[in-house]
Amino acid sequence: MSAARLPSSLRVNAAYFMLQIWFWGMMAAFTGYQTAIILNRGFSSGQAGVFIALGCLAGIFSQPLLGAWADRHPDVPLKHLFGGCMLVALAVHGVFYFTRPGFFCTALIFLALGALETNSYPLIDSMCMQFLNAGVNVRYSLGRGLGAFAFAVVSILVGRQAQRFGVESALTTHAALVLLILLALAAFPAFPRSAEPEGTRTEPHSPLYILKHNPAFTAMLGAGFFGLVAVMPIVNFLVNLVEDRGGDSGDLGLALFLMAASELPGAILFQWLWKRFGIEKVMLASVIFMAAKPLLFFLCGDLRLLLLLQPVQMLGYGLFNPGNVYFANENVLPEDRVQGQSLKMVATNGLSGVLGNLIAGVMIDGAGVNAMLLFCFFSGLVGICLAVLSLRLRKRQKLA
């Protein structure tokens, strides 16, 4: 592999950091306020859960297909696939902003956005890992931490914007950030095919083959699924939780800021933890803290305490997100790595979002936010059990 054929690490990192910053800023402008927008349009919390779950459901089908297609067509740069997804998603957002569709049309819009926008993120991971595996020093966890900090900053700014101009104004900020993503994408270098080892490429396997022949990876996917069921409904229905504790949209922005900003030190700490303890133990610790989060929120009935507890995100999702990418990269064959990143996204943000948001929305309507938090906690306990199983399988695999 010729290092001379690869772009400098400075160029790759600069473009990668910008992609992470603008992508997660865009996600904050929409996903952080999507429930508030839906409720503002006259829908119920249960219906909001259906819409958000449909977006996650779309990713379950679109991500493996997109990942498999990318593995089978290495001549097409991943940045082109990602850019195409973002352009079409921007058009769908335009329809959502300028119209007031009913239940079924809104459901279709969220299906499209789930397939095109939210669930296209594994392509950024794969773009980064291509260069990392080729020997370029890409600061993945730092970039992800900067993205989390951007999520935090945009969250609080959009919270203030929503107070002044209404929650629908979040959609205009979202559109502006999509344009910035496209600019950063134009600066991101396409991975040169000449940098791949000649004559060593193997045809990628099916998703079922990957899951069957990587039991430790499969068990960790299950741990991530239940761990994300424990925390993602809290993010998507944070507006309900804040209001239940006596807050408003301004407090929602502050809560999102404190939650997301804490991921930056977690991402920086990840590199040391990964090298010191190994990726398996880092993943176990992250799932434990994801299970602890809903329990802590259940025990606090005060808005100020709720805000103070937001940084628990640092040791839960803050470690899990970069750890999940590295775990997939280390436990999947090179020819299957794009699919591996897609499968981990399906299990975490996909399937967990479908189950978690559907159940959470119904539980909030029927029994309140505390019932939702208890459900999330018990889901996290299942995730811990599967993470322990994954560690044992991985240890057995190394000894074999």
C-alpha cells in the first residue's frame, strides 16, 4: 500500500472534523426538536413515537442495502453516496417545512428522512475507517466529540431561537447546516482505489453470514440495541421529561446542551481507555452507564437536578458511540466493514429506535414519563447481560 497515494492526515482530519461538526449540528436542529415540532402540529406523544420509530425502521432496511451496495461497488466513492442522500433529504425537509401534512403523509416523510438522512451516518464512519485502516492518522473519537459539542451548541441556540421565533424555525437552521455539510463533503478526499492492496480483495459476505460467524460482534449488537433503548427515548422525549419537571423550551435547549457537551470529554477519554483496557471493557462500561441514566432520571423530581445529571451521557453514549465503531471495525472482516458499520447502526439507532420510541410514546400518553424511565432502565439491564456475554465470547475466540 503506497502512502504517497494517500492525502495528508491534516487534510483528512480537517474535512472529517467539519463533517462531524455540521452533521451533528444538523441533527440537533431537527432530531432534538422533532418531537416538539410534531406536538406543535397537533399530534400526540404516541403519534410522535410512531413517526420517529418509522424513521428508525427505514434505516433497518436502507442501511444494509446501502452498505452491501457500497461493498460491492468500491469504484463509487462513499462521499458521493452520502452527498446524494443528503441532497434528496434536503428536498424532503423542504416539503415538510412548507406544508402541514396529515398523519399518513407525515409518516411517509419520516420514513424518507430515516432512510436518507439520519441513517446515512455510517457512511461517514466508513469514510473515516477507510483512511484509518490504510494508515492515515485519523482522529475519529476527537471528531465525534467535536460533533457532540456542535450538537450541544446548536441545541441551546435553537432552543433560544424556538422561544423567539417558534419551534418550526428549527427547520430553517437545519437546512442551512445541510448546505454546510455538502461544503465539507466537497473538501473531503475520496479514498483512492490505488491505495488498496492489489489482488487481495475478497467478495463481501451477506449480513447473515457476518452475524453467524462473529458471535461476539452479534452479542455486542444486542447489547447496543438494549442500551440504546435505555437512552434514546429519553433524548427523543426529553421535551416531555423537561416539562414534567416544570421546564420549557429554553430549558430543553439547556438540557440538550449539557447532555451533548459532555460527550466531548468522553470522546477524548475514549482513546486512553481503549488503549488501556481494550475495546471490549470500554463497551461494557458504556452500556452500564446507559442503563444507569434512566434510573437516575427516575429518582430525580427536580428540574435543576435533572439538568445536573445530563453529563452522565459522557460515560454512557459518549463512550459507546466511538467504541461501537471501533468494535465493528475490529470484529468484521475487511471486505465486510461497510456492512459491519451499517449493521451496528441498524441494531442501535435503527431497531432500538423503533422499539424504544413506540413503547415510550405509548407509555407517556398512558402512564407518564416515570413509567417510560422504568422501562428504559430494565432494557439497560438486558444490555449489560449481553455485553458481558460478548466479552466472554470474545475471550473464548482469542483463546481458540
